[in-house]
Amino acid sequence: MTFEKLPTGNKRATGVTRDVVIFVDRLILGLTQHWAAWIVVAMLLYAGLPFVAPVAMHLGAAPLADAIYSVYGPLCHQMAFRSWFLFGEETAYPRAQAGLPGLTFEDIARGDPAFAGVDITTVNPQLVYAAKVFRGNERVGWKVAFCERDVAIYGSIALFGIFYIVGRWRKFKLPFLPFWAYIVFAILPILADGGSQYIGNLQAIGITLNFTRESTPFLRALTGTLFGVGNAWLAFPYLSASMKETHSLLTARLGRAGLLKRAEARVKPR
């Protein structure tokens, strides 16, 4: 068995190899020019598709909804008392422990066959599973396939990307986010909210503390938004610098090969 030697040194790639290299270079060049837009599109789809599930349930397209719930199931806990609902009496049904007005999770779970035999007063494994597979009904509406916090995280990244693109068009240069600011404004709030909620529900695994707490939809959305914006702000300036460097290298290489039009070379990454 023999193997053909790959081009080395100053030898130029030819034939199919050359075509593949050119195709990949052009693909990456396009990415460097529109990378922020691609991130926005990806995040909008990722955060928006879970909202299609309750719409599909409302319209009677259960198979489509089932597919979306199943795809997002490994990515999110999807617990009903920490998720948004559409087409029902309320947009959210937090646990009674959160102390909010309106219908609580206990109100909608009490007497529902989906929670038969399940202790709905504590966050135990049986409740977690039942609240995950519960998708809603005609009265309470249909559950979004992403929890409140995840919707806020990925939705805020998409919105940040849109503002970033508009800012670049207006010649605004986004400053680098200091790491201490990232920790203070993005990490600590979500740790405090989620961490205290976790500690406040340890009685479900047999640890008794004189402290109980359940977060609220507003706090989950707020801390998720801060976390999403913080991550985007931390990453975007570095991505911009990296994309500019890659753009310069590729335009130079394709230009030397006579494969880049002047108009293409003048398009700068954003």
C-alpha cells in the first residue's frame, strides 16, 4: 500500500486539493466579515425554537411540539414551575414558596393526573421528573421548552449581538469588559440567585436547614440576562480582534493568488 505525499515546502496545491483550500478560505473569509450576524442568527434560533413548542401544542401539532421538547430536554431541566407558559391563565406558575400573587404551581398541579402520587411541596426527584414531562393543558397553557433563565441567557446574547452590529455601523468601538466587572455583574448575581435557591431546597435530599428559598421568574430572567450580556460582552471584543487578523491573512493570501476581487477585499469584518 502506498500513500501520495501531501504538498510540502513552497509547492502549490493543485487540482481538487486547491479547490478545497480555496473553498474553505472563502468560507472562513465570509465568516470573518459577518461573524456577529451569524451568532445573532444562531442565538435567535436557539432561544426562539422553544417558543414554537407551545404554539404547536396550541394549534394541535403535537408531534412537532414533542420533537422540540425532546431535543431541548437534555439541554434544560424544563421544570414547569421555572418555565414560561403561553396561551394560559398566567405566563408563569412559580411555587408557592416564592410568595408571589396569582396562581402557583401547587394550584395547577394539585389534582392533575400528571402529578398523582407526587409530593408537590418539596423539590424532590419525583417532582423534578413530573414537572419536566408536564407540558401543560388548555387551562394553564403550554410550557416553553426552555426554562426562564435559559431563555434570558441566550435571548440576551442575541440582543447584545444586534446592538453590537448596529454600534459598529455607527462607528462605535465596544470596549473590553474588565474581568472583575464580569465576575461582579454577570457571575455573582446568577450564583447568588441559583445557589441560594439550591441550598433552600436541600430538604428534598434529607438535609434540614433553617433556610428555604424559591426564586421568582423576574429574578431568573434578570440574572440570566446579566449572565448572557456579560458573556457576550466579554467575548465579542476578542472575537472581533481575532476575526480582523484572520481576515487580513486570508485577503492577502487570496489576493496573491488573484482570486479576490478588489470589492471583496475592501469589505472589513465587523
